[in-house]
Amino acid sequence: MLLLALKLELQNKEAAYTQISRDMTDLLNRITVNPKQCGGRPCIRGMRIRVADVLDLFVAGLSAEEILEDLPDLEVDDIRAALSTRQES
């Protein structure tokens, strides 16, 4: 019985890690790099909105809601993607 419970717990954790990995991949796919656009700096979904600019807005004190208001082409997941690039460095 204990072995079965441990096996189920392990399967649940593996499924959760797999989902997290998929979510991160989906987010990072929103970040594009094109040498002919914005000097090759990372941008959001091929738009001329640089990841660094989004991060700078946070540093300047804007909330995610304010950034979405100022840059209406952005989506919530774009902001998450920009923030996830910062966590990896």
C-alpha cells in the first residue's frame, strides 16, 4: 500500500514537472531574436517591443497592468515571458 502511494506521488510530481516545462517552453517561444530587428536584441513575438524595455518598465515601478495599458499589443503571457528571461540570467 505504501509503495503504491509513493508510486502515485512520484507520477503526480513527474506530471507537474512536465507541465511546468511545457509552460516555460510556451512562454519562451514568445521571445524572438532577429538580427535585422532591434539590433538583434530579444523582442516579444516578433514585435519591436524589446524584452529589456518591458523589464525596464518594471524597474521604473510600473505594474503589469500599467505596462499592458501602455503597450496594448502585449499579452499577460508576454510579460511572464519577459520576466522569465530575467530569472534565467
